[in-house]
Amino acid sequence: MKKFKQPKSAFKAASASVLASVLLLSACSNDGSGGSASPQQDPSGKVTLNVMTQSSPLAPADPNEKLIFKRLEEKTNVHINWKNFTRDVFVEKRNLAMASGDLPDAIFDAGYGDYELLKLAKDGAIIPLNDLIEKHMPNLKKVLEEAPEYKAMMTAPDGKIYAFPWIEELGEGKERIQAVDAVPWINVTWLKKLGLQMPKTTEELKKVLIAFKTQDPNGNGKADEIPLSFINKPGAEDLVFLFAAYGLGENPDHAVVTNEGKVVFTPAEEGYKNAVKFINELYKEGLIDIEAYTQDWSTYLAKGKDHKYGLYFSWDKSNISGANDSYDVMPPVAGPSGETNVTRTNALGFHRGRMVITSANKNLETTAKWVDQMYDPIQSVQNNWGTYGDDKQQNIFEFDASNKMLKHLPLNGTAPVELREKTSVGGPLAILDGYYGKHTTLPDDAKERMQIVKKIMVPHMKAENVMPSVFHSIDELDRLTTIETDLFAYVLRMRTEWYQNGKIDEQWDAYLKELDRLGLKEWLKIKQSGYDRAAKQ
């Protein structure tokens, strides 16, 4: 049986009811001509396209101010009239635009999930891309020739491709950079100050956290240390990395595949229950940040920059506590059984729905050729990380013209995520493993993370299988979306309550019954069917 990886579910789908109303309105307003004006062409032959997108609040409000897009306009003779929204409101604005019938020509960095893509395609709001790719997109075709597995991932069950993907490879199998999401970062300055060893078991970890709370490791005479902090929702800042000490562990999508090929819903497992009980023990000792259950990124970051945490979780410590030696990776700890495990995330550097072309678009060939530039290797690298030669702000690259290669510059203390959000453009792109050393260098933060994954995490990864990137049918997706809306919210609510009230034992049986009432058995059946289909490919 093949072994699979699944893309991160970082993009939240709209609820089935909201999306249905959006699509109904879109269907009523879309007569084939669309609500968007035809692209305008000036005397020089430059074409203007109307494109909606999203970006970080750190980035310019007008994407055309980014050097990447300035250069791209010069190269393609295509001007983009952007309608840009910050990420916190983008999904709402995107859906309202589709509902109004006043469609843009395309949506860049669209963030669509599979269910949304198929519903929009069924409605006629977005168009299939197969012919455009075949006729006008040599760069993308070359990517798919070099990595043919992505063509199958892009293709819907009806044989159509409805969106341009984002692809970022680095490593493979268990050593893929996305094989682990959250990394635990422990304050080694505090360990040294208190004469403590790196914890090797959950019980030792508890004792270390108690020492962080009671022995004034920051030396200011105040009990202001935060022994443990996290953000209580799926993602790289969650603490569920610790759950693997008690069994299969946990994933953001709540799915783990056993070595026998069985799909398991992790929050219904005994090991999950025991892990939650451990977190409650830490809570009762007053070791958990009181803001952990409600804080957002900015709050989490502010305390991390001040080095208030004894232990926290993040993809990269540079983004939270800085690129210094105060924090280091805490290796996975053994649970009460003596077993050590690291749960592999169902993560692949792949997202299907990064850009769509709407039925309003009157210049499909020009649009396709413009999008195809995103899949040029040098362009993809810049889209993903940032650019070079910017005299107004810090650059992430220098360009080696003789070798036609982008070389990463030192970050000089700047958080990688901060620089990327200011200068990169995201959207559809492809960075294959073979690009490193040929088109670009490996960034320093990625080098460090790859070593962490390979040397610290991989030796403890027991899982041989992970969930594949299954493109389910619209009927399957309709049921999955409906079930997950209530099921996942219930799981998070109960987990949060149990962290604090410790009533998981007495409420467990009723909880399992409620999972079944919310559709868990059907969810497992659909997920297992998808896994089995992919295993036969």
C-alpha cells in the first residue's frame, strides 16, 4: 500500500447553509456574461484584469505596490486592478462578491476548499481549466510532468480541474518539513538557572513546569512566569503535540491512519482521553496560561517576545521568542506506558484552491498566460518568500544573475513570517524539491526545521501511513462539511471544558454517544472509502 500525505486544512470552508445561499444568488445573477466589465486594453496593448485577493495587514493595501507585481506587470504587459482585503474579512467579502453576481475576472489566493470549488463549478460561477492549461500554460505543464502526482490531486471526480494549486515541497515521507506541525519550545535558560534537566517523560515535564512557576527562574522576585502557553485551536500553536505520549496522538483534522490502513477519529480514542486528563492535571497546578483558551496570535506573540513562557508551541521559535538560544526544542516525552510517539500530520505542501477564474472573464488566454508565470520557478520562489533588489525595505533574496538563482539573505533577527507577509504574494505557485540548489537556496529557518524533524521527530514516528489528499465527490463533501461543522465544534468545546473541569471520565460515555449522533460513523465511512480509493491508485 502506498503511503499518503494530506494538505493542511488551513482554509476554513463556509458553512453549507451560507454557501448554498451564496451560490443560489450567484446562479440567479450569472447569465454567462458576468457582472464584471470586459478587460480593458490600452493603445500599448496592455490588458487590465479585475482580480480579488487577500493579504496580511503588514502588506501594502494595493498589491501593485509590491515589487513582485511591479516586475510581473512589466514582463507580461498585464495590469491587475486588485480588490484586496485583509485576511480577517476576506472570506466574507469573497462570498458576498460571488453572491452579488458582480464577479471579478479571477480570485487570487482564493483559499477555496474542495466543497466550495465543486459547488461553484456546478453553479457555473467558475470555469474548468483543463483546456487553458493544455493550450496556454507551459510552465504549469512542466511542473506536472516533473511531479505527475499533482495532476491527480488537482482533478475533481468529474475529470475537470477547477483551480490552480499551491505546491511547496521540501523533504519527503517522514522527513517532509510538514510532517510535524507544532514544535514544543522550552525555555532552556530557565532550565539552566534552576539546575533542571530536559524532561523525558510527562511526569518529569509536570515537575519542570511546577519549578518554572514556583522558583522564580526569571529572577525578578515576582511570580509572573507562565509555565505553559498555547492557542486553543487546531494549528501550530496548539499543545496536542503532547497527546502522542498517550497513544496515536491528535491532528488538526482529527484523523490518524493506523499501520493497518484503518482511519481513526482521534478524539474518540482512549489515549486522547488520557492526554486530556494530563492537561487537566497541569491546569489544576496553575501551570497553564489563563489566556490560553481565548488568546489570539498577537497576544500570544507579545508574551513570547518578552520570554514569559516556560514552554510554548509554534512552527518556528523565531516567530515567537526570536532567533536566540533562550529556547530550544523539547524532544517528545514518554507517557505513562514508557512509549514515545510523534504523530505525523496529514500535511502536504499542497492546496487545491489557490486561484480560480470566474465565468465573467472575457480574456481567458491572457489570464491563463499571466497565471502561468506564477509557475515559472524563479517567479514561484519569489511569490512564496519575497523578492530581491527592493531599495525600500529588507530583502529576503539576492539574485545571482550568472546562475539565474535566488539566494536567501540572512534574516538579521527579523521573524521569517513577518518578512514574508510584507513582501511575498502567495497565490498559485510550485516549488519542487529539485529547485533547491538550482533555482534557490534553502532558507536558514527551513534548514534548522529540517534538522529538527529528521533528528528529533522522525526516530519516534510510529505511523507508516497518513491521510491522502482525496478529492471527494460533491455528495461526499456535502456530508463531510455538514457533519464536521457540528462535530469538530463539539470536540473542541468538550476538550476545553475538560482541560479545566476534569470531568472527562464521568462524561466520556455520553460524549461518545453524542459523537455518533453528530455523524461520526458516517464521517469515518466516507474517510475510509476515500483512503481506500487512493490506496488503489
